[in-house]
Amino acid sequence: MNFKNLAMWGIIVLLTIGLYNMFKNPQASLNKNNNIIFSEFLKEVENGRVVEVRIQGNNIQGIMSNGKEFTTYSPNYPNLIEKLTETGVSISAAPLDEKMPSLFGVLLSWFPMLLLIAVWIFFMRQMQGGKGGAMGFGRSKAKMMNEIKGKVTFNDVAGVEEAKEEVEEVVEFLKDPRKFSRLGGKIPRGCLLVGAPGTGKTLLARAIAGEAGVPFFTISGSDFVEMFVGVGASRVRDMFEQGKKHSPCIIFIDEIDAVGRSRGAGLGGGNDEREQTLNQLLVEMDGFDTNEGVIIIAATNRPDVLDPALLRPGRFDRQVVVSLPDIIGREKILKVHAKKISMASDINLRTVARGTPGFSGADLANLVNEAALLAARKNKRIVTNHEFEEAKDKVMMGAERRSMVMTEEEKKLTAYHEAGHAIVTINEKAAYPIHKATIIPRGRALGMVMQLPEKDEVSQTREQLHAQMAIAMGGRVAEELIFGDDKVTTGASSDIEQATKRARAMVMRAGLSKELGPVAYGENEEEVFLGRSVARQQNMSEETAKKVDAEIRKFVEKGYERAKKVLNEKIDDLHKLAKALLTYETLTGSEIENLINKNIYPANKEDLKVEDEDKSSALGSIGLKPKIVH
């Protein structure tokens, strides 16, 4: 209820109370200032100043000889009539029931009942009224989009050209249906946008709303289901009723997996509130009463859990995959977001796009925003390449934690650990090039070696996977070689976990084990979904499980041995790189290659060049010099 309605009801209540008080004793309110006491009345009668009186019960109204009106209350005074008659007063009388008009009497007698009826009508209107009512449970929460400020069009959507073409056709159908109908084509009932988080599904829907030129309703999947039974189904019905009134229109349901999960997923009674909502949605989309002109567009990043009845043609005729953008798509997305910031003219967005493989549209928007914030923090007027590089490192590796207190021994161990990763990476032919190596703590890691593929890849070879496992074990091997078995730390736990996961995927899913062959053993390894996993059986014997475990172990140990062989052969490079990391803290891929292959130290850092004072001892002097702060 808005303020206007509240004010109106407040005024009505106040007027009612005022009328009640006024009509409760009308004579008192009318003649309040003309009252005289009874003794004074008798005195005036004796003096002959009273000309006329009107007696109504014990109430007396009269007129003085000077024309002044008066009222008084008479007790049961004896011989009052005789006294008035003796003095020549004109007397008239009236019964008590004529004290007030009959209409006012009826209103007063019915006032409590009328008040109760008014309150009851008020609450009933709220229950059946708009969605903002106090008890409007069954009303749809779908909001009609009317974007004027911040309107999104298809020009603002980039990197998902195929998906954009699919939905553009829906918009074109709404604008000119005869173009398709003359060939017998029908408007699609529904369009399901499927893709990873951050790929631009909701943005695409907003662009449809901006381009369609028809009413556009938006609602979240979680808005249907609440604590009351039947509310979700009622809201679905109401939403489609709104759609019919504004036909042709588009209804966008975001995160439809909240209400569209497979039925029977809950153990026990299946007729729960969510299933009722889903059943009503299925009927409204394609049932006996078809909703012509109402197009449903839904978005989800979990299409695997949706009910099959929801996905069939006739309900969702189109399933549009909104995938992660390739290098060309990332460049277009960066251009869209770069328009909103003041950027230096020498920034090559193609280079930035090449250095961000696997980034979604949301990641790229965050990258541009972080670069702008970093530039603003430094009081710069424009965003330069340096800010973009810093922002990319921050997004990919986490924020720097320079304030973290580390001992020299811990720094040395971290440097050799990361140098081990880097040396193995350089010597593995199938490995991705090194982007950056650092011993500055970032995120939850004390240091890291970042690799970037030279091009977008959709699959990986057996050679690449073995190389990645060898790289993952490089840190642990370097710790063992330099510090001994007893000094090995827990810092390699995440590396070991990654190597084991990769080996398990190779054996159980990809069929890359020669021992076990091209057979999938990992049916139960994906995300758990109760409705399907309960009835699924593990189709693997104990003997096969032992073979699988042995093969996983063999793959990981193979990577360990490859890393050990490389580092034993390149021990001098390991020392050189570790000392450089201790001195410079961060080295780029090109700086590492120049240092190892050409013995060229980073530019503008020649004064920090490390001289090998004791190459014979692994734990000898590392030649540290004071770090220059720029």
C-alpha cells in the first residue's frame, strides 16, 4: 500500500471519529455556549424574562424577552408547569425520540458494525490486489522492464555472435511476424539460454528488452516458491495472465533451475511445492490453453538438472549456448567496456585479449574496471598498459600481500620451489609459455608461476597432460634436491592435488591409459544430483578399481621422475633463477628465457645483478643486495 492510500484511509478514520463525537450529543455541541443553571432559569421565570420554552424530557430550550436563546437541564422539579403558566410563558413539548434526526441515530447504532465491514473490505482488497499488498501471496512478482536510462541494446553485447543471432531472430519475429508466417513458420514458444556463469546470458536478455519494442517482464526462478503451499503455481498462473493482457510480450525467467529441477529428486513424497510450480509452468507453456504471443526466455548455468519435459520442443523450442568467448570475442568485449574509461592510445586490446584465455565477459569487465581503479589510485588521468598488466595479474593470481612477514629461509624455499616449476616448464616441449613467475604472496599462495597458452585450445593432448603433471611436481622436486628430504614442506600440496586430479581424469574419463583402454570409469565423479545419483550404480569391480588407482599413481610418479630428471640436468639454471627471484621478486616469461638461455638480466636492473659466489654448494651464499624501491 502506497502513501496516498494510507493518507486517504487516515482521513476517513478521523472524519468518522469526529462525526461520531459530534452526533453522540448534538445538542451539547450546538448549544454549548447557551447553557444556564436551573436556579438561574427559575429566577428568570419569576422575573418574567422568559417568553417561550420547549420541554423535551428533562431538557429545556427557551427564548428570553431580549431574544436570547438558552438551554438548561431540569430535575424532577414539582409544579414547574404551574409556575411557567402563572408567569405567562408559552410552553411546547416534544417526545424524547425526536432528540436527533433518525439518519444520525441509525448511523450511530451501526457505527461499530460499519467499521468492522470497512476493515474486512480493506484486507480483502489487499489480499486480492496488486503485488505490493500486505497479503498478496499469489500475485506474480514479474516486473515490467521500461529502461530509458541505461538501456541495453545488441550493440552492447559482444563476443557471443551466434547466440545474439538466435535471439535477434525472435525480436525480428515480434516486430514483423508476417515475414515468417507467410512461409508457415510459427513464433517460438520459448528460448533457453545456457552457459557458464558470467558469459552474458542476463545481459543478452536485457538487450532483447531494449530492442524488442514489446512489453518485457522479468522474474527470478526463486520468486515463485515460498513458504506457503500453492503460492508458486498461483504466481505462474498470474504471470501468464499478465502476459496475455500485454500480448505479444516476452517473459524472462532468470536462473530457471531454481524451479525447473527434475521431478522426483526429493526422496519420499514427490508432490512438493516446487514440483507443483513446475507442473503449472509446463501446462502454461504448452497445454490445452495455449498462450499465443507470450514468449518465454529463460537462463541457467545448470541445464543438466532441468526436467526433460521442460526442455522438449513446444516449450523451449530453442536452446542457445552462450559459450566462453574466443580471442576475437574477448577483443570485442574489451572494446565495449573500454569505451567507458579514459584509455591511453597505445593500448592494444588484441594483446590483452590474447593474454586472457578462458575469461568470461564478466571477468573481462572486471579486468577493465580494476585497471581503471588502479589508475585512479595512482592519480593518473588515463589508463595505461601498466595498469592493464597489473589488473590482469590481480584478477588471475590474486592481490599482492607485500605486508606478509616471511623469514629469509622461507623466501629462499619459495624461490627454489617456483624456480623448479619454471625450469621444468622451459624444458617441456608441450608446456605453455611462462607468463610470469613471482615469489610475492598473492591470494592464498606464497608464490606462483603463471602460464598462458599461445592460442585458445578446446582440447589437450596426452603429451600436454603429462607435461603439466611434470610441471606440477617440479616444485616438490626442487625442494628435495636443494634442501633435502627432511626439509620438504607442505607448500606442494595444491600441486600434488592438481596432478592427481589430472591423472584421474586421464584414466577414468579421457581413456588415455594404455593399460585400461578407452573406457569411462568415472560415471559417479561429476557433481552430485540426488534425483539421478541415488538410482545409479557404480559399474566398476574392486579389481578394476585397484588397476585404476595403480594407473593414477603411475602417471603421477612418471611426472615426478620427469621433473627430477630435468632439474638434475639443469641444476645450475635452477640456482640462477632462484637467486634472480630472490633479488627481483617478479620476472616475466621473456626475462626468464633471457636469463637462462642468454645470461641477460632484466633491463634497468643491472645494478642488482647477482654474482655467483659459491656455485659448488646448493646452500651457499646467494648474494643478496638491498632491494631498490621505485
